Amino acid sequence: MDALRTACAAVAERARHVQIDRERISAYAAELPLPLPAAPPAGARPRPHATDAGVEPAATFWITLDAINFGSGWFPTLRKRPGRSGYHTVAAGLTAQFDAEGPWSAARMREIDSVTIARVLGQDPEHPLMELFARSLRDLGANVLTHHASRFDALVDAASGSAVTLATGLGAWDCFADSSTYDELTLPFLKRAQIVAADLARAGVAGFHDLPRLTLFADNLVPHVLRLDGVLRFDQSLVARIEREELIEHGSREEVEIRACALHAVELIVAARPGSHPAAIDQLLWERGQQPRYKASPRHRSRCTAY
């Protein structure tokens, strides 16, 4: 994660479309309601915990959900459950499936097709996300079968209590790959791979000694919150494109700057707020982003498998 931090700091120094208001950092950090509770508010996240039915089912659920925790660029085109966002629509469908039939085995996952995942999520099987979801799940199943004797808890155990080891290991698989470039820089954001570690920790599936070494989980919601809160400033042409709901190309300079500057801003916030760490700040800002004020304003959308 140190290489990612260094690269994001370098992008923040060069960025032309996104700027960090460094004078806002100290006051903003002081305003944040930390420390956070041990778990998100009721209803904010899906519920499976290690105590519900053992470690293996909970590990399977969270790793499976995070393997398909992407597609926000397509979320406006999904059939949403009443009162649910795109993420919560996907999570609710997977929760109902696991409640009804139990977790998918790695072997079953390896055979998932777009029709099956569309049925589970209540979507049109022709929607482009369904094949992307199915492809990710097939890769996850194949890797767990090959490298971890078909057991998701063995995947967790192989990290030996290190969130960074788990995230970087998952990031080497296609189902969790997430790396961008900016000039000569490589930025291994590993957004969803890092979220796996955080979700498993929150669910009581694993204890990680290095959870504070994770970074912000760079997506399109937390940068949006930071922009509306005055920590990030986007140039007016980028704001106009976002407000017109134009797609921002994944891997473009604008999109990389949004993610990298948000990540670096959170590093600055952590430095200004002793005792905090990026995963905790991410959780707080993600929950803040569910409020009507943030929902009312368009955020950037990119069609990709990163987030």
C-alpha cells in the first residue's frame, strides 16, 4: 500500500482537473465524528457475521459480494429494489440467495452464468453487468478451488492476519484486479480487494494486525462527498460533465485524478486526526454519502469493474 500512497501523492501534486484544498484539511478532520462505532449502523450494510453460521459461510458471503461490488457506472440502469441503491440491490439479492439455498461453493461459482446471476439479482440477463458479474464469480471460484482447496476461510487464513497480504493477493486475481496508470506512475488502487479485508474484519471473520495500513477504498462516492464538503475542488469543465451525467472514462486523467486525490486527501485527514485510519474515514464518508444532500447531486460515473 505504500507504493499506492506515494503514487497518489505524486498525482495530487501534478493534477490539473482535481485539487485538494489543503487549508480545509485540519478543520475538516477535527469535525469528523470519530471514533466510529465497531459496526456500521443497522441496515447500512448486509448482515452476515461469523457468529451467524460460522466463519466459512460469512467469509464466502463477503468475498463473493465484494467480487461483484462494482458497476456503479451502470447503476442508474439497474432495476432497483424499493428504497435501495445499486449496491444494496445487489447485496440484498445475494443475501436472499444465500439465505434460501446457502452459500455457493467454489465449484458452483466456477459455473455461474449471466442468466443465473441476473435471476439472483432480479435483473435482465442481457444487461452488460450480468456477464461481468458472472465472469468475476467464475474467476473467484476457480482461484479458490485451485489455491485454497475450495474453502473461503482458507483464503482468509492464508493471509496470516495481514489485511495488506489478503488485499494484494486478491488483487493478483482478475476478479479483483484494479490498477491504473498516470504518466509513468502505476496506481494499484485495489479498491474491492481492500474492502474484502475491511468487511471481513467488521463481520468478525478475521482479525488483522495491520488494518490501518489499508488506504481509502477509491470509488466514486467518497470523492463526491469530499467535493461537496469542500475538501476536493474539481475544475468547472469536469463539474459540468458530471452534472450532465456524462460518463468519465475509466483510466482517463480526470478519473485517475479523482480517485488519487481523494485517496491522498484521506491520508492528509488521517495525519491531522491522530488515532484515525483510512478504512475508518472511508466508512464514515461512505455512510455520509447515503444522506439526501449527497444523493441529490450527481457524482462521477465510470463504467468499469474497479468500483
